Amino acid sequence: MSPHAGTAGLTPHTLAFVESPVQLLNVLEWAHLRAPRAEEAPGGGLTLVVLSPTDPMTRGQLRRMADLARDEGHTVRWEEARGGPAAPFQTIGGLTRLLRKADRIVMGDPFSRYVQLLLTITKARDLVVVDDGTATMEFVAQLASGERLVRWHRKGGRPGPRDLIFAPVSSSARRRLTPSTRRKVEIFSSMPIEATPEGVTITANEFAWTRATFGPPRITKGADMVGTSLVETGVVDADRYVEAVTALAKTHGATRYFAHRRESTEKLHRLAVETGLEIVRPDLPLELIARRGPIGRTILSFPSTVVHTLPLALVGTEVRVAVCDIDPAWMTENASPRAQGFLSGVTGTAKDVHRLSAVTAA
């Protein structure tokens, strides 16, 4: 690994904001694409700001990813952005000077209230949105149609008091994310983009940095499963989810379950007891875990980001990604009316995956 890869070619100064390990990974992929020969002229073109969450698993993965970013020669600034009532004010105050000096802003989650607030401060004329998973698909669709920015699993619900209070900031952020004669907007994504907003540049993320840095993996004969946080976000019923995982594991001979960083400890314990699966809490995004190996010859997943990213990260290997549809009967009463169609779209637009019908729960 080059000690300075990814730093040249990024000037004028770039400021990136990430709140999850996947966002940080995709910033590294974007920087790698922008500066493929960076080792010839090392420099400090990218400052990566981690707006740290509070849950331990996400923080652990972010610290590992931050180390990788430093190895690539990038400057990393860790912000305890949620460390108490005064933390947001301290974080924003400390970043104001950097925001006003930056010529380019890279962000991983345009739905984030934190990021939207920071966008109202910057004068940067070059904005880049890197993938935050399948939410990128919804962001692009909303930007193209002129809708307000709302996460897909909340769409269709009534705005809460905090939504109403924050509405002016959200509207301002949306205007700043709309291209104009004074502002360029790029979307760097491995997700399928069907309706490109006028004036927006779409750049494909093919996980070139991941493939150049890790692997190829050792492939085992069995199957591995990828967890999802659909229960935690209130979309899928917990009992139905456990039944579906049990049926899938039995049918395909899965032995390991790679937990999503947002899955609850209680649900994971229940899965271990009722399915017999080995629960693995990855210390890096799954794209890197799979690329390093060992990994099962078949990877089972429900509709999620990985059905789009894993085939790219594992291109040239013999690993098969199989995705299981979400049965409408699994949905909770509180699930957004938009949820079923969105999840079907995630599965239907995935390339190089084997599609499984929704399993029949035992």
C-alpha cells in the first residue's frame, strides 16, 4: 500500500464528512479514482472529518477505516459530534473556518441533519455525494423530482416537530445540492441511477481501491449470510425475520451470519440460539471483509446495499451473491407505504446476483 496514495490531484482543498464506515470507504474509492497516480506527487489535498456516532460497533469500524485513510496519506479529523448537548455547537464552531476555506465538499449522507447544517455554512462550489448505501438511490430520485429530502423508510409518514423545526435548513441544503452556473454537483455511486437530475455528474464506483488493496480472498465451500437492520428501522417484523433467516440458513447450508452494525444485541442473540449460526460482528465494511476472506462460495442477503457492492468488490472470484426478496407479509404495520416498492427496486436493479424468491417461514 502506498503511504501517500489518494492525496495528489485533490487540490483545491477537499473537505469530506462521513458518519459511517461505508461512507468513509466510498470517500477512499472516490479519492483513488481522482488520483490514481498520487504516489508520484504526495500532498495533503483531502481532510476527512468523521462525525462520530455513539454506538460502539460503528465507532470501532470507523476507527479502523480512519487508520486506512491515514495510511493512504489523507488527513483525518475525528469529531465527537454527538458527545453531549453542547457537542454539535462545538463541532460546528470548530469546523466553520475549514468549511469556509474548502473549495470542494464531499459528503456521505445528504439526508443527515448534521451535513445539511454544515452545507449552509460552506461556500464551496464543488459538491460530491458518495454512496451511503441504497439511500443514494432515493436521494437521486428526490433531487430529480424536486421533492424534499426524506429517508425512504420514513417517506409517507407525517413530519414530526423536529422535522418542522429543521425544515428551513433542509430546504437550504436541497437548494445547495441542486447544480447551477455557480455550483457543480457530482454523485459517486455503485447504485443504479435511473433518473439523473439535470446538471448532475454521475461517476461509477467500481471499488477499484478495494480490489487493488485487498485479496483475492480464500473461498470456502459453504455459504455465509449478511444481516440487515430492517427490523431495527421498523420495516420488517422481528419474528418473521428470524423465521426467514432460519429457513434460508437451512436451505443453503449457511454457517456464519455477518451482523449489520445497527442490529440489536437482543436480536443477534436470538438468531444465534434459534438458528445455530455463528454471529460475526465485522470490524470493517463487508466489502473489505469479503475481499480479504475467507468468504463462503455463496453469500446470502436480503435487499440491501451489498447486493450491488459485493459483486463489484468480488469481481473475478467465484463467489456468488444471492438475494432473497422481502415477503409483504413480513412488513410491520408501521412500515412506510413506500418501503415494499423501494426494497423490490433494490433487488430488481442488482446486477450479477442470483435472485431468490421470498422464503416460506417455518
